[in-house]
Amino acid sequence: MGLPERSKDPVQGFNRWKKKYTKKKEKFKLQRKQKKKPEWQIERESISRLVARYPEINVNEIIKFSDFPLSKKTLKGLLEAQYRMPSEIQKQTIGPALQGKDVLGAAKTGSGKTLAFLIPALECLNRQQWTAHDGLGVLIISPTRELAYQTFEVLRKVGKNHEFSAGLIIGGKDLKHESGRINRTNILVCTPGRLLQHMDETSYFHASNLLMLILDEADRILDMGFADTMNAIVENLPKKRQTLLFSATQTKSVKDLARLSLKDPEYVWVHEKAKFSTPATLEQRYVVCDLQQKVNMLYSFLKSHLKKKSIVFFASCKEVQYLFRVFCRLRPGIPVLALHGKQQQMKRMEVYNDFVRKKAAVLFATDIAARGLDFPAVNWVLQLDCPEDASTYIHRVGRTARYKEGGEALLVLLPSEQKSMVQQLLERKVPIEEIKINPEKIVNVQTRLEAFLAQEQELKERAQRCFVSYLRSVYLMKNKDVFDAFKLPLREYALSLGLAVPPRIRFLQRAWKQGLPIADGKEDALLPGVLRQGGDAGPSVSDDELETFRAHFSEKKPVLQKGEDGAEKETRQLRKDSDNELEEDSEGNTLSEESEGNTLSEKNEIWKEPALPLQFLDEDNEDDDNQDLDFLTVKRRDVFGLDAEAGSFLNAEKELPASKSKKFEKSTRAKNAKKVLKKKFNVNTKSSFTDDGELIQQWPPVQNSAVKEIQDDDDSNGINLDKAKERLHEEDKFDKEEYRKKIKEKHREKRLKEKAARRAKSKKKEADEDEPVVYLGRGEHEEEYDSSTSADASDSFDQEDHRLIKQNISKLEEKTVGRKRTYSSEETGGIREMTPEGKKKKAKNNQEESFVPLDTGLSLLEDEELVLHLLSSQTQ
Ligand SMILES: Nc1ncnc2c1ncn2[C@@H]1O[C@H](COP(=O)(O)OP(=O)(O)OP(=O)(O)O)[C@@H](O)[C@H]1O
């Protein structure tokens, strides 16, 4: 029995199998080829599958991010950034946002609102298979530059697997520089004013394809006076779009905006029914502290929290500026940083990053740091100045106890602020309890401050600005139940800042002079020194006027304007001028104003309105340093003990016609002066010692004078008017010269600073070049890629290359000539056959030296022969 005939021959069997196998393989190949679809098609199908799952999203079933129908790229990004489980606000808003609904979301601070809008934004573009050619698809507006920057960083992190381009437009940079890149971005994170500026000035910037508008901290955007800017922006956007609004606090104004730009929105208020409106992990307390004790308290607090990371909130930039400097000099033993709206953009970023990195430090800040900033591991939030309202309080304390972490907050209240503020907080479901300061633990730093100020005139000026700025901020606060500038112990406060004499506060003084009733005849106690300069008897006013003032200062109703809108605008404007906290570009483009043509002129009209009793405010609204100096003039009328007489002449002046009163005033002054001279008073002097024991006279201020000698021997009785005039003239000349020198010096410093900034800028240029736009899906280097810069780079490379080539040519020429010479002299002894390596080397050299003009076009041997020939003919 043998095997069948066919299987006997193995070769034949193999060939048959091979034929069959190849046929089958080809068939499979063909089938697979037919089945294979373009990538975009596959992607579209997977998107369709995701979209099909949208209606089924059930919040209760969501545990991980992957339970949402999200693209693989987004999920990968989230996972890589260590985000696995969505927070409550994310669970509740991502679903409706994916379904294309408008969303108005609110949740406590630190609950993860940023991802709640970034994830739908990425998915929205992914769903549309958005490309660079499609232009701007998502617009994210933040109230502050820092917050915009932070959002941009989170976007880069979670969106890094997508191919979209993202841009950060926050001002502080050349508009043109941004303009060049703005139209290449798919997702734009920006501040409102700068965006509007681009909409107005960058001709090729348009948002006609926009799919989604996101407003982060929407209520703050409106509070900051951007309502009109926002309206203008919204007008430039397509009507058919999706809008998402997020904030930790919901206010009426947000709802107004929602009505304006949201269609049938989904209201998601995660913690609406929560017992408290602040994080459960946050411990909140307040202390009642006199104004003059605040600085001491702050110092003592820092001394006992050296290993902690704290943020201290102040009401104004100038307080931050002054106290930052002073605390640096006090050396509390912990790094002190400062963040406020008057800093240069670069500086702000530097401070922000610095504080993020530090484990233990204290950040002195204004409310620009109150919203949204996510500094890691902040232990303490100390509010040294009372917040404007409960919302501001909630946002400030929200800088600690973020995302399930713990934190502590301490609010410092003045006795006059306590009742109303605490009540407000309790109404807003803020659990806060009082603690007492242990007076023994308070370290008094006043004398040290005095010494610093005596040493440094600039610091003293800063202290004065700080003083005025704080008072102005209190004065401008709307809620007069909490904030009453007339109840502040000014003299004591000035002393606590290191100032021997309180600067003159014109706006308070005038308000008082105009007849402001001060509670229950307590003016002496409430307005020590500064405001009492005019004497006890203020000008009389009618009952009606008194009522108006009472309404303004003790009620909520402002008297500056005709309608409520105007009032808000005006207060806002003054506050803005006071603090310059609006988040706009450093070129000074406060666009909310610029865009408000009509409103602005309306505002000016309001200020010019003669019938309005507080029109003087327009004089105080300039926040320019020099302007501040102007009303910081220290007047010490009381020095000669003439209070009573001054008071009487003020009264008399009131009753006399203008011309007579002038005359009367003149003669009285001369009389008074003569009296004083006769009495030969010796003015008291005040001196203090510096740290080094150096004696410094603080009062009267030592002044430079042009006519010192004359002054010394000019102590005759009476006043020689001609002489006095002459002296005044001399002094005037001298002062002018001094002033000129000062200005010159200031300009020089400015120039130097600008130069340094330019140098720093050019160093950072490379990094800066590409900052506004990054490509989310590219690696670090690719992200930096920019065609325009690469063109520049190639240009510069070409030039550099060209220069190097030229250099090489001349070097080679020298070398070649040298070598030829050596070579020739070597060869005078006879022709030597070259080794193969030698030939190779020579050939290589010839290649390298192809620019050398000495190439004869002959072969190497022919060359050598030629050289020998020439040499021998030369020697003959
Ligand atoms: N799902 C998550 N898992 C883990 N951490 C998260 C998650 N979502 C957010 N976080 C973290 O929680 C912190 C707070 O998030 P985020 O800044 O978005 O809060 P927020 O609600 O916007 O706060 P605020 O109201 O102060 O602006 C951040 O450090 C963020 O990285």
C-alpha cells in the first residue's frame, strides 16, 4: 500500500500549495485594499459614534472622564495631566456643553471650572475636524492677564494631542506682533480690552467662523467695567454660536449678560443648595483690629508663619507697593513678593511663576490675584483690607483650600466695618467666626518704619501715596454701611505707616468743608488733625444740602449722577483711576474707555455739572504719581498755634464779598506773621536716628535753598517786602533748577531702564517670538515653530553663512598661498610621488578649497610640474 500518486512527489505538492496560497493572499490583499478608507473618513466615523452617544450622557453614571463620549486625543491629554475623575461641576456641565447647549455654570472656588469649559471647547473643534485654515473656532475671555495665562497653560496641557493652534492675547506686547499671529489661531485666550482692540485695529482678524464663546469669571469681567466692551465684542461675533459662562459667584449682572448672549442656557449651580458657599476644607476667621495696628499685625502674623505660603490682600496698588518695600527692609524671615496691576507684564509673569514655585513665601496682592488664580498649596489667605463685598471675599479666600485641599483664611476688619461686613458674609453663607489678637504677640515696627522713611525720601513719598490711596479706596467704596472714610483715625494711621505727619487729603477735606455731617458731633475724634485744619466751624450749609450729603455718605445712593447707571460708571472710573486695576495692555489702552466714546463724554459732563456737590472728585481722580504728589502737599498751619485765629478768619471770609475777603485775608496773614516774628518763636524740631545711629532731622524738613546766607542774617523785625520778593524770586529760580535736574535724572533713569528692558527683550526675543500662538499637537520644539520666524532665521543664517564663507575663502587663500609656497620650496629638491592618502587628502583639500581662485584647471601633477617650471625659470 503506498500513498496516492499525487502526494508522492513532494516538490509538486509544495508548488501546488504555494500557488494556492499566493492566490489566496492576493485575494485578501485586494479585499483589504478595498476596505481601507481614508483617515479622515475613519475619524469621521469615530466622531459620529461619539456624537451618537451624546444624548445618552447621564450625570449619575459618570465616574471617570472616559465615561463621557470624548475623543481619544482629549482623553489621552487628560490622563497625561493626571486628571481621571471629573469634579462635580465638570460632571454636570460637560454633558450639556457637548450637546451644544449654552451653559451658565457656577461652583465654589477651586472646584475645577477651567476643565469644565476646556474639554467641551476641544471636543467642539474636534467634532468639526477643525484645521488651521478654518481660523478662530473658540474664544475664551478672562478678566485678568494672569488668569488668561493660567487657562492657556491648562489648555496646552490637556490639548497637546490635538492639532489645533492656540493663542494668548493679553496685551503688554506690541499689537502688530500679536496681529501677525492672531489670524492663525483656532483657540484664543484673551482679556476683553485687548481683544476688542484687535477687532478694531487688526484688519484681517475676524471671528465669523466662531463656534464657541467662553467667559471665565464672567461677573468679574462686568464688575471691572467691561460690560460695554463685552457688548461690543459680542456684536462682532456670529449669532449662531455656543456660549459658556463660568464663575464661582452668580450675580445679577451675569444673568444680564446671559440674557444678552446666551440662548436658552442650562443653569448649572452646583453648590446652590450647599450649606456654605466656600469650600468645606477652608477655615475662616476674622479679627477686629484698629487701622493703626494693621501693619504691626501683618508683621507679627508673618513672623509666626515663616514656613507657610500666604497671600495678603490689600485694597490698592500703592499700599502693595509701599508695604512690599518696607517689608523687604524689615526682613521678616520669609520671601516677600508683590503682584499688582501697575507692574510691567513681564514682572507680573515673573512674580506669578515665582510664587507658584515657592514652598514658603508671602505674596502681597491687590484683587488682580483674587480671581481664578490657582497657586498650588497656599496655606493662608489674609485680607488686611476689607473686601468690597461678599463675592470678592469668596474669591479671595478661594486662593487657598483648592480642590479638596485644606486652607485657612483670616479677615482683618476695622471696628467700623465689623458689623455690616460680618452680616453680609453670613447672609452669603460664609461660615466665619471671630478670634481675638493677643496684644502681647504684636510686634511694633512703627519706629523702624520711621527710620526707613527718614533715610529715604522716595520711601516716604510712597508711604504718603499709600496713605492717600487707602483712604481713597475706602472713600470710593459703594457700601457706606461698611466703609466710612470719615471714621478712620487718620493721624494714627499715618504714624503707623512711619509718617510723622498725615498727608493732606483734599477730597475728604473738601467733602467735609462742603458740609458733610460727621456722626453726632464726633468730628474731633474722627478727623484728627488733617481734616480739622480749617478750625472747628465749617462753612454753613442748608438742611437740604445736609440731607444730600447724608444720603451719599451714609446710604447706598450716590449723588454724583443723574441715573444709577452713571453712578456706577463714575464710581468705577474713579476706582479704576485710583487703582489702575483694569487688566489692559501696558501701552495704556484701557479699551473699555476708548470704546465708550459717548459714555466717556457723558461721564465728563457729569463731572462738569456745576450743580453737583461732589464735582471736585474729578480733580482727585488722576492716579498719576505726580498728581498724587500734588495733593500730598503737607500743610502745617497749626505750627504757630494760630488755629483759633485761622478759624475765625475762615468764618469772616464766608460773610464778606469775594474781593473784600481777599484783602482781609492778606492783611490778616501779614499781621499774624508779624506777630509771630515779634514773639521770636523757636520752631520745634523732630529728629530720629537711622539704624546706623545717624541723626536725621525730620521736622522742619531740611530744604535746599538758594539764599541761605541772606536768610540767616535776615532776622530783623518786620517784613521787608522788596527783600522778601527778591528772595522769593531767587528761591524760585533755584527750585526750578533743582526740579529741572530732578526731571533730567528721572529721564536718564527711564532711558537706562528702557535700554535694560530692550536688552532683556532681545534676549527673550526668540522665546517671545512664538508665544502668542502654539500648536497644541506638537512637541516643545515644534510648538515653537513659526514660519515667519523660520524665514527670518534662514535669512539671518544666509547672511551669517555668507560671512563665514567669505572669511573661509580669505583664510584658505592665505593658507593655500602659504602651502603652495612651502610645497614649492619642499619640491625644489625634486619631484616626489604622492602616496594614495596624500592624494586623497589633497583631493579633499581641493574640494574644500574650490573657492580658491588659484585653481589652474590642470591636474595635480601638471600643476606641480608647472610650479617647478616657474620656479626654475625664476632661479635662472
Ligand atoms: N478632575 C480633576 N481632578 C483633579 N484635579 C482637578 C480636576 N479638575 C480640576 N482640578 C484641579 O483643581 C484645581 C482648581 O481648578 P480650577 O482652577 O479649574 O478651579 P476653579 O473652579 O476655576 O477655581 P476658581 O473659581 O478659583 O477660578 C486646579 O489645580 C486643577 O488642576
